Amino acid sequence: MRQIILDTETTGLDPKQGHRIIEVAAVEMVNRRLTGSHFHQYVNPQREIDPGAQQVHGISLEFLQDKPLFSDIAQDFIEFVGGAELVIHNAPFDVGFLDHELKLIGAEPIKAHCPVVTDTLKMAKDLHPGQKNNLDALCRRYAVDNSGRTMHGALLDTELLAEVFLAMTRGQDSLIIEAAETGGGLAVADGDYAPHDLTVLAAAPDEMEAHRAYLADLDKASKGRCLWLAQEQAASAG
């Protein structure tokens, strides 16, 4: 499974008002593991940047003057993301800007190249209704170190979002990945499996409650495919 974690920075909030992309970043993940391959490019928007937007990302028009136009990088970008599932926080925003840029150069919209787009903001709202679900809040919730994020930046944000996405979807594909890596079967490490005298400590009530909450979150993130929860429910029913 090939996934691309993607983020953009822009001159403003609405492409319908002529706002443009000024930075695009994408990192590659295969079978839920970052490959180290990424795409990152600053873009000359050929227009002013709204002061409010510049306060968020800190990118000035002066800095972008010698950067390529989107039309200059479009083919490399499409080749990098093509065929992958896109994972984006607040996907409608970034997809809207990408479609606008692609339309300006006569290219097909992004979903023609990447039919599947996953919105991690929607996922987060489903998992944590009524709570803050911006990237900083999710980093805190899932213990992802975002101490270097003093301003928005597309490349850093994609790297943080990749870690958050893995945490949000933990356990979904572990058995499938393991089977793929071992040629279709699960690998069993060599070792001493003789019985040992082990001390077993019973979980405290608060630990059991935390365990049940963890499984509930995992079951929701995997759309009802949490094996541990299913096994516990089956055992209780038996």
C-alpha cells in the first residue's frame, strides 16, 4: 500500500479569489512505513501574499521571487504522487488549491491521479468529537514531538502528520504487513518457549479502564475491525 502524506501553504484561504500555492510537500509511506522519499518545492505565486497567511507560515513574496512556477514543477509532482492514496489534514482545502493550480495549466484534477484521498481532520473529528483536532492538538494527544513547529511549514507538517496518522490508525494493517514481508506467512522468531516461573500482576481498575478506552478508539479507527475487542466480546459472550 503506497500512501502520500501531503500539505500545502498558500497566499490566502480561497483559490476562487485567485489565491495560489506557495509551498507543496509530500512524503511517501509504503505499507505504513516512511520510505525517506519526499517531494518538496516552494512556488512563485505571481501575486501578493495576504498578511494573515504570512503570519501563519512566515513565507514572504521576496523569498519566492526566484522560485519556479507551479507549471514548472507540476509534472514532477504528479509523477511523485500518482497512483497513491493521499493523506491530508483538512483535505478539501489542499485539494481545492491543487485542482485550481492544475486547472490553470490545463491538467486533470488531483483525483484523476490519486483517486483515494483520506482526510485526517475528518478522522480526528470522528474519533474525538467536540475536541480540538488541529495538527498541534493531535500531536499532543498522540505524544508526537512538535517542538520544532514554531510556524506552519509544508514539509515539517507532512512529517508530523505522518506520525499522527500512524498513531490514529495503529494496528490496522500490522498482520497484513507482517505476512507480506515474510512471503505470505507470519514469521516466528527462534527462541526458548519452555515454561518459566513468571509473576503475573493483575491490572488495576484504572488500567483496565484505560485498556478498554484504547480498544474502543482502535475499533473506531479501524471501522469495527479491532480483533482484540472482538475476542474480548466473544469471550464475555461465551
